[in-house]
Amino acid sequence: MKAVVQRVLEASVTVDGQRVSEMGPGLLVLLGVGKGDTDADMTWMVEKLATLRIFEDADGKMNLSLEDTSKHLIVVSQFTLYGDARKGRRPSFIDAMEPVAAKALYERACEALRQRGLTVGTGIFAADMKVALVNDGPVTILLESPPKAAPPA
């Protein structure tokens, strides 16, 4: 799994002119699911998102996580994180997981974040979304679940 994590003062997601999620301070997460991603990748990503220390403490140090604060997050599905534009001019998305399985893993990730007591907004999977945000800092972190071990030869 891949994620672009942005610390924001506010964020919202609109689909077909209707606001489907909005929040004040917290994290906006663009989450991509790749071929071969498993529940282990999802669990790793959820743990990282919940505990990533990128909010300032009383001394102004990035020392607090979502779980340490009352901040919220919006998680938006983003298959284009798996776009490969190294060759040619049009990105290839062959490394993105097929939509049915990707949606299931994305939804399990959102539910796992809620199970940790976090307030989670979402977009609508595969919809044409308009995402608005005010980046705080700016702080933007790229996350990628650890590579899988190669099968024994």
C-alpha cells in the first residue's frame, strides 16, 4: 500500500456537488492499494497512520500522533499512486490492485482506523472526487508498506 499523508488545518471531499466528508485539523490521506497487497500491508498502514508523530506538542516539536490528539482524518482511495510514468507520456496503472479487491482492502483499512477510536471520513471509491485542503506546515509524508519477502527458490 502507498499513502500520501498531509497534515491539514481543514479538508473536504465533494462528489457530484455534494460534500461527502469534511473536517478541521487532522490528516488527509490519499491511499493506494497495489497488486499483491494483503491484510498485513493494511494492518501496517493503519498502525503507521494512527501513530505517526507529526502533530506538534506544547514545545512545538512534531511529537504527537492522531491517537495522542483529538484530530480526525479523511482517507481517499487513490489508485493513481500506482501510476508508473517512467516510460512514455501516459502513466501505466498495471501495479494497482483490481477495483473490487482494492475497495475491500480500502474499506477494511478505514474500519480498522475507526476500531482504534479515530474519526474517519472517506471519499467514494472510484468516484470523480474534488478534494480540498489547507496543508499545515506544509507537512506531507509518503508511506509505503514494506516490500514482501521473495518466495524461497
